[in-house]
Amino acid sequence: MSTKPLAIIAGAGTGTGLSIARRFARAYNVIILSRSPASIDPVVSAVEASGGTAFGIPTDVSSEASITTAFNAIRVLYPGSPTAAAVFNVGSWNRAPFLETALEDWERVLGIQGRGAFLFSKLTIPLLLASKHLEYPPTLIFTGATASVKASANFSAFAAGKWATRALSQGLAKEFGAQGVHVSHAVIDGIIDVPGTKEWNLDAEDAKISPDAIADTYWHLHTQPRTAFTWELDIRPYVEKW
């Protein structure tokens, strides 16, 4: 089995996750973790079609047993391969008036964003700490949203989950940045141009964020030298009001 470095991406699909996987697959073997096996196959196929290598593992990142099993499988599949990068790109959408938000929805969002990000970090950071000999600093990136920094009406549960992930990322950046691991948080402030938003008509043709541009930005974060780490950046279209 190849000992080429790994990029572990939690959260797959036909949008941002696919673009991130394709970009990082230019340099690394990519591991895709996703709750739905159906969302893994298109990403693996796209990576392989572009000349890269990807392997998918159905995983519930909010379950300690599930994510531990996934990382054990990675060790078996790729013994001796260092982990160069990890990306937490898991979504947990919820929109509802607060008084109509069920406790189970609140717990689901916090479970995926807060608990999931915690478990993913616990398993990836030791691997990244052991990978400081690679060309670029080992990197852990979290995908955020407008709600990571600005809560809105009807999005209280979604914002709470995103704020939890952002807070975790900041703490990790301060703790492990000094140890050579680059932890970064990206605020994706706008509508991403993915299949689910194709029918959304905006004022400008290029008013949506390109997922490939997001992936390129993540690669830039990964390649930053230790003398110039960025903890947080925001990405938005030129017409986005903020």
C-alpha cells in the first residue's frame, strides 16, 4: 500500500467536499468520511477521474464508536502513511423559529458540529503532530459559515453549532499552532454554487461562491509557512452584503 501522505476530509457531496477532495488529491491520497455511502461514491469517482486516489468510509462523526472505527480502518489501509491535512466540512442545516425548534434538532446540530468537530480533532491532531517532517505544515481546517460569527432569526440552532466549531478551532489554533500544527477556520459568507442552489436566481451571474475557489483557498492555507499562519479568513462573492 502507498505511503503517500493522506488528506482526511469529513463531509462529502457534490459541492465543496468534492472540490476540496479533488484539490488535495493532486498531492495526497484522500480519505472521505461521510454519514451517507451514497455521497461518497461521486467524490471518489471524481477524484479518480482527475487522476487522484480516494477511499471512502461511511462514518457518523458525532458517534465516538463510528469515527474511531473509521480511523482504525485508515491505519489498516494506509500503514505508515503520514497525515498531511484534515478538513472538517460537515454540514448540519437547521432553519426554524426558536419556539418551533425541537430539542432533538438542537441536539442534532450541536452533536454534528460541536461533538463531531471535537471527536474529529481528537483523532486527527495526534496524526498531524507526527507529520511535521512533511513539505507543508500539517493542517486542520474547519468549514464555517456566516452563522459562525453572526446569528440570525430562525437560525439559532444552526448558529449555536457553528459558533461551537469556531470556538473549538480557535482554542486548538492557540494550543497546537505553537507545536507546528496549522489550525484554521474559514467563514464561508454567501451561497455556494452547488447542485442544490442551481435554481436560485441572484442579482448577478457570479454571485455564488465557487466551490473550486474555496478548495484553492484551503490549499493556500495548508501551504502557508509556520511564519505566517492564518487562523481565520472569510470568503464571499464581491456582491455579497456584509
